[in-house]
Amino acid sequence: MWIVPASPKTHGRVCFGFDRGFGFAQGGMNDRGLFIDGNALSYTGWKADSKRPIFNGAVIDHVLSHCATVSDVSAFFRKYNHPSLARARFPVADAEGNAAIFEWGRSGLNIVKRRGRYQISTNFVQSNYRQPSQYPCHRYRIAEKILSGSNQISVDLVRNVLSATHSEYAYPTQYSFICNLDKRVIHLYYFHHFEAVYVLDLESALKKGRKSYFIPDLFDVTPQAARQFERSRNKNLLKNLFNLKKE
């Protein structure tokens, strides 16, 4: 997790990713109350439009640095060709209550806007399906069942969704976070231990200057799932290294 204060041309922001230091952002929130994340996808069939320039930068960091609302993000996606849409879709929400998902489906850019009280985004292209009953994702249906059963939004409700939809085994959910876009506050969780939380007030954090944090160091307890995953990953790394030496 890294904190980047505002500059004359960019917004202050908190980003999350898998590189130590200031790496490749995979999600975050900025000081204007704008959230963005990414859902990894199988190849979508993305093709460039010859009438628009290619954007080859880091989409998530650019959005957090330069956009304040979903409308700003929409203008950004419409202005450029985005090769990242070949393998990802981007859920976005702002402090004004707007939300949308930017994805490539049916041979074009699709902006799937929120309908009703909430919006769910998981790892498939929604615009390729005409009805929600056709969605091929169990995690989507789990989230839908939990959210539709409550009339009030709360951190506990969203945490319940995260707990019920996290992944395990070879590709576990390594961190989760909930953003309060009005208050610019984040609740961060490590692996699947949703009883332990690190609360970040972005306004206060930005005053401390440019900082980088290794997420496991923010928690007193390392969950057993994290230890098992680390052992498995190290074992696979050693196995691959041994195979390379043999070759």
C-alpha cells in the first residue's frame, strides 16, 4: 500500500498492489473520493479504434491521479484506446454516489452503469450477457444474495460480502479493502482474516507525505492461510529454479 500526496497537477491517493515500494497500482482511492479497481479477465477480443490514440500508461494510477468523478473516468476511457481492456475491466465509484464498470464486450467499449442501490463487479464481461440469470459467476450470485437481503449499507455488510466471496487455494485473495468515499476512509483486511482491520484516514495519511507500507506489517497476526500460501509459493519457486538448472 502506498500513499502519494497531491501535486499541482495530480490528486493525492492511496494505491494497492503487489510490488514493494511504489509499484503497479491495482486499485485505490483518491482525495476526491474516487475509487477504482480492476477485475482480471480472459482475453476479451479488444481491438483498437484507428480514430483514437493508444493509452499505454498505468490506467488505475492515471485515473486516481487525474479524475475526480465517474464522469471524468468516462471521458478518459472514451478519449483513448485502452489495450488493458483486453484482459481487464474497471469498476469505478465516486463520492457523488455514481458507479460504473468500464469493459470491452460485444466488440466495443461498454460502460455498465449502476442500477438500483448497488453494483457488483467480478471477473467476467457483463455486457456479453443479456440477463443477470445468464451470468457465469458464483461469486457474483453470492454477493447479490447478501446485498439484496439488506436495506442498509454498512461496513459490516460489505465485509460479509468480501468474506463470502474471497478465493483460496492456488490463487487466494491476499488483501481486501472497503472505501467510505464520503469520508475518505479505508478499511483494509489481510488474507481472509476479516476480524482484524487496519483503518486508514486518507486525509490524515496524506499529511505525512509519500509513504509505502508492506500490508502484512500492518497486522499483528499472520493468518494461517497466508503462511500456507507463502510456503507453497516458495516451494514452487525452488522447484522451477531446480528445473531451470537441469535444463
